[in-house]
Amino acid sequence: MQGTFDILKKEGRAKRGVFHTVHGDIETPVFMNVGTVGAIKGAVGTEDLEKIGTQVQLSNTYHLHVRPGDELIKSLGGLHKFMVWDKPILTDSGGFQVFSLSSLRKIKEEGVYFNSHVDGRKIFMGPEESMQIQSNLGSTIAMAFDECPNSKADYKYVKDSVDRTTRWLVRCKDKITELNSREDTINKNQLLFGINQGAVYNDIRIEHAKRISELDLPGYALGGLAVGESHEEMYDVLENTIPYLPANKPVYLMGVGTPENILEAVDRGVDFFDCVYPSRNARHAHLYTNKGKINLLNAIHENDMSPIEEGCKCPTCQRYSRAYIRHLLKAKEMLGMRLCVIHNLYFYNNMMAEIRTAIENGNYAEYKRNKIQTMSQSD
Amino acid sequence: MQGTFDILKKEGRAKRGVFHTVHGDIETPVFMNVGTVGAIKGAVGTEDLEKIGTQVQLSNTYHLHVRPGDELIKSLGGLHKFMVWDKPILTDSGGFQVFSLSSLRKIKEEGVYFNSHVDGRKIFMGPEESMQIQSNLGSTIAMAFDECPNSKADYKYVKDSVDRTTRWLVRCKDKITELNSREDTINKNQLLFGINQGAVYNDIRIEHAKRISELDLPGYALGGLAVGESHEEMYDVLENTIPYLPANKPVYLMGVGTPENILEAVDRGVDFFDCVYPSRNARHAHLYTNKGKINLLNAIHENDMSPIEEGCKCPTCQRYSRAYIRHLLKAKEMLGMRLCVIHNLYFYNNMMAEIRTAIENGNYAEYKRNKIQTMSQSD
């Protein structure tokens, strides 16, 4: 049944699961590939994603709302049809971009007033607006509209912010329920994930986790992490908070992270991930291999006719050499960036497949230890 | 036998032929796709070229000499291996770039002294250097090192320049013969095409054509056209000069042109073409269709879910809509440019296939008339 989560195997808190959606099953743990404006940066199309093991494409609600506009996308049949991708799409709420990209914002009980980063025009976004936009896009999974408080914010501020986020979540659930019942809604099975906040205050996180669990949503995310706190603080939050989220629902750690972060988070019960690292690193010639990250601009690769990684099954490594890709990057040819993004996304997607196999085989602890150890090398 | 040209069918001066090379047969008339630094601009890889009917890839000797260096490419096994393309590659001589990109150049009998456009360092290039570089790259067809005089240059200047170009051609032939006999040469079957010059002075062109024909090279090009003169002047040169080139050798019109230019030039006996128009136009959202060029940035395409051209078999049109590609271009996503370049190159390659079929069927005149007429529409 869509929106349900089957846990196939467990090892400690690490889970091997399947999340059922109207756009197909998601095998977890999963890494979602970020296509901000409805396309992966680096000239990567959905036909490429099909070749590199992408299960879920993540798009940014705020960006698509500003351009080309969610109403246009709705009129054209929704985001799946627009970008030609029939597998699951997760849309964020727009909240994070409102808080990070816009200027002159004002947070009120009803929502947030802010100025567009494109043309400066005034925009209001609250829980209902975010749900409406995501419904217009017709994504598989919509994220709740929340405030992501600064990781250094004081206790009182975070407490009040989280209380408001809880009230906003109730409004999100009411709104999506109404939208899903409408005749002209593109995806009447759109799923809502709630978001746990609380910076690094475990008591706020736990209390919030308990309250939002009562809403019985199909999935829950942890937000406001990997935004300035240490890795240890993040792992501590995961260890303490996840036990208070429903055991039969997937857990999504937003915006995380390095391969090591993902390996550690899976061990603490996380099922969904997304991060711009693989594509952003690729655009700076930093490429992942099982022996650590390499910088392809280093002179050592100039005459190296081997692939980025021997044995890698990605379309880039199946065809091109380090020497050629390095030349393209030096000459600022777009093809170089495309080939690097394809490799790095494949590396992440493939690591998730390895993680799933390891949990199935009951040797995740060993896999994790080896992976972290071999990846700690680099050139 | 490699280097030979079989003419399968003629209609007036239009020829349907096959040019045999060590890297495979080239069906003519052919449009060569320009990959300046060993890659088509717009994040298009050789795996893409295989899908859009590309027969010959053209690379620029001057650019590759400056970066990454032809000696490096030779040490890695040559340009075919470097860019992973096993079909024919034609390299230009570097002469055109020397004359158009560099500053402070001095033309002497031995060759040209100029400053690199990348780092300003002094470079000398003459016939022997150009042949050496192209031999290092290991291209299928090497172009002779020539001077391309300004189309407005006076008669005396052009006459002297063409005389020197003839002397340079003899040196090119001697040098490539020597290089092809060397043990460590990558492509010992490298073919040399001579280049006819003479601006728009038909008598200089004709005299030059006669003299270079005596060298019995496997192919001949017309250079220095489409550089400022009118289309009529160019057609006039083609009509008057081509009859003085060997009838059993392919004729290559360098740097030309629009679809209409190509249709007219085929009618005057041209077999090979290359031009940056399709990729450059694509990068500016100008897309070719059989009903004329469209500008995809026009608002009319904002909600158009049809492909760039109905019925087009290119990978872009088989998957994506005008509305989506327009959105990508507006958002400056690289994927938009890639999809447009793929479409435009396919359009050109496909038009050449249509031209070949029309000549085979003996209805080229009719095909040309119809094509020019329908393409003269636009939005």
C-alpha cells in the first residue's frame, strides 16, 4: 500500500526497507539526487539518472515557485511530466530557501514574509502556501513547512520556534488532506513528511519528536542538522531523537552528507538522505573513489589513461580517462563537469546499494568499518 | 582503398559518394561536427555523437597544441583514444586560428610567428610544424597549412599570399609523407587535404586550383569563404573554381554554413562541410526545424509541451518538451544548452542524410527547392 514502509531486515538500528509510493517502490537506505530547479546541475538529464541508479529526485519548491512557477507546471501536468521522470520526486517545503536565500524576512504565526532572491518582489509563504505549491508540482513526497533555527540559536528561541513548527505541521496536514481530495489535484496520493527540529538541544528534539509522531504521518525527517554543529553533535542528536519517532516509518536526515556521515547515520536508524556534496564536489573536480577523494586538477592525472576509478560501472568510467576529463576541466568545457557529476552521483547511489546489501547480509558493521577506513585515503 | 573516393551517383554537379579512410567510410555529402578542444561545446560526449548520426568529428589543431599539448596526446595514443572516438577525425591546420585569434603575428616565407591567445608566449608555426602537430594528434585527415587572406584584401596581396600557400602545400606534402613513414607515428595512413585560396578573385582561385591539383592529394578544400563576402560571391567562386579541382576527389567547403548555404554548395559540387552554426545557435536558443529557426526563449514556448520539432528522432525531441527546455535555458541550467546542441547537430546530420537520399533518388533539385522554401518560415 502506498505510503507504507516495510522493514525487510535490521542490524542494530540500521534498517533495510522498502517505502511504497504511487510512483514506485523506494529501496532504503536511499540517497536522493538533488535537482534544484527540476534538473541536476551539470547537464545531467533524467535519461542519465536512469543509468546511475537514481531512485528519487529531489526538487526545490521555492526555486520552482519563483521560476517557472508552480501553476505553470501544474497546467502542464506536474513536475514528473515536465522533467520526464516517472519515479518518485520529493519536494522540500521551500522553508530552508526562504531562510537562507531571502533578505528582509519576517516570521509571523501565519508564515514568513520575504523578498524574492530573483527579482526582489515580496512573497508570503506559510504552511498552506507551501502545501499548495507542492501539490501543484505533484511531487510524490511533500515536506512540511518549518522553521530551521540557527544551530547556534539560544534555547528559548529554539523552543518557541519548534512550538510554532508543530502548529505549522498540523496546518500542513490539514491542507494536504484537503488538496489530495480535490478533483483537479495532480497527485491525489501525495505524502507528507513531518520535520523534527530543535537544533542540538536533545530535550527539545525528543519532546518535538513525540508530538509530531502523534500526527501519524507516513515519514519523518530530521532538519536543521549539518548546518554548523560538529559531526559528533549531529550523531548525538540522531542517537537520542530517532528512538522517539515511529519505528515503522522511514527517517530522513535532510541535507546530509559525506559518505562517512551517511554510514554513521544509517547505523543510527536513518533511511533517506539528500545532499549537494556529490554534485558540488564534482563541479570542483573533487571526485569520490573507494580509496578516498581525488582532485582531478592535480598534475598527476594529466597523462593518466585509467578511469576515475578502476572497476566503477558509471557511464563516465566505462568510457573516459582521467587525462581526458582533466583536460576538459582545464579547458572549461561543460562536458568535463557533466562527466564528473555523473561519476559522483553514481558513487553515492552505488554506496547506498552496497549498504542495502550489507544490511541484508547482516554484515553492515563490518562494511561500514572497511568503507570508512579505505575512503580515508586521498591524493 | 583508404584515401579513395567512390562517386555512387551524380545529379548535375551534386555527388553522392563514399570516402574511404582507415577509420571507416564517410558517406558524402557530409557535415562534420566541430569539437574545438576535443569535445563538442555543450557537454556533448562521443557517446552522444554516436546517437545523432555524426560521421566525422573536427578538432582544432591550434587549440589542442596550446592545451593539453599535442605531444601529450601522442603519448596517450592519439586523439581518437583520448576522446574515445573511433570514427574519422579531421584536424584543421591551425592556420585559421593563428590568423584570427593571435596578436602580433608576422608572416614569413618559413611560416608565422605569433603570440599564444592563452598565455601570450611566442609560438612559431609553419607547414612542417602544423603537419607534425596533426601527426601527433593522429587525425584521419590533416589539413594543409595555409594563409587565409582577408576577403577584402587587394589583388596583389592575395596573389602573393596564394603563391606562398602553394609553396607551403608542397612542404606539407613532403612533411606528411615523411611523418607517415616513421615507426612511431600514430596514424601512418594520415591523409592530407590541400586548400584552395584566392578570396573572391576567380582567376587566382582557378590558377591555384590547377596548381594544387597537380599534387594529387586525396582531397581538396576551399578556404577563405564565408568570411565577409556575400553568399552570391561565394556561390560564384564555387561554380567557377570546383571544375578545376580533380573530379575524382572530394571537395570540402570550410566553415560553411547555413542549411541553405549547404544545399546550394552541394549543387555546385561540394562534398564535405563543417560549421559552428548549429552548436553556436543552440547555445543562444536558436533551434532549427523544417519550418524555420525558432527562438526557444520566446514566451510562446513557455507552456508548449510539444518537442522542438514533431517527428524529430533526436534524443532531445524523443524525450523533452519546448516548455521544459525553455525553463532550463531561462534558469541557466547547463542541461538546457546540452539538449539544444544535440537537437541542432542532429538536424544538420539528418539533413545531410536526406541530401544523400535525394541524390540517390535523382530528385535533389526538387528536394533542395522544397527544403529552402519550407525552412524560410520562422517564429
